[in-house]
Amino acid sequence: MAAASEREVQERREHPLPLARPWELIGKVEHLLQSNVWPQLVVGIGLATGRGLVEILHTGHFTKKSAYSLLVARANDGL
């Protein structure tokens, strides 16, 4: 995949696309996070945290901070 140019990244930061119905996305995320099927959990974690699949499945380290928060760090795996 071609990496986005710095100009494209800056443009996305300055003009993010609005969500038309954010409550629907939040409802879907809640549903995915309550699943007992691991692929659905992975997608739910990705949507809830903004993390990519590689970070969730391989390099990410998730630690419960409180009943309502999660610490996410990249594992030091020599990559």
C-alpha cells in the first residue's frame, strides 16, 4: 500500500469526515464487544480504541486501568 503523503494526512486532520449517525456505530461497537466470538471482539476493540488489527492481535498490550478505562501500549517485541 502506498503511504499517504504528509499533505493528505494534514488535510484529513483539518477536515475529518463527520459521522451521520454516530449512535448507530456506538451501538454496533457495544454489540461486538459483548460477543463471545474472537473476530468480532477484535473488530469491536479496533473500533472502540482506534487501533489497527496488527496492534490488537500482535504488538498491542492491553491492561485494565479501571471499570471504564483501558491502557494500551505497544509490546516491545523487537520489531
